Amino acid sequence: MVDKSVEKSLKEKQSTMLPTRLLTALNPTTKRLEKIRVLLDAGAGLPFVNEKLTQKLHLPILDEVKLYPNTFGSHEIQEHVARQVALDA
């Protein structure tokens, strides 16, 4: 038997709030400060930067890594190529 609150949440679409922060980054090409939004994930083993931001800030690519994420509730595993970039603190 399924708990009523669990059953209700399974039937309804629920939104998830993700912790993000607005930061300022220096674009090394233009030497201008730009606002960027980052996702704070304390459980992540690696930091990730999306490809659009990598291109916008002209971040040098150091390596490519194949990832096989398995999301909760899914039986499908897809290959994803992630690029490791150089970041200066």
C-alpha cells in the first residue's frame, strides 16, 4: 500500500528548487566582468561548466571525459561527453 502523500506527489507535477548563485566572472578575452549563474551542488564530484559559457568566456579545454549518467527513476543510460576546462580562482 502506498502512503497517500506519496501517491499524491506522484500524480501531481511538482517543481524543484535548485540552489543557484549569481557570480561575476572575468572574460579573459574582453577583460570585462560578466554575470554568470552557477548551480551549487555540494554532492558533485566534479564541477561542470556548460558549453555555452565555455565558449562565451573562451575557456581553454584541457581534456574530454565520457560520462554515463543514470538519473533517478530512469533505466536508460546515455553517453555524454564533458570537457574539462581551465578555471582561475
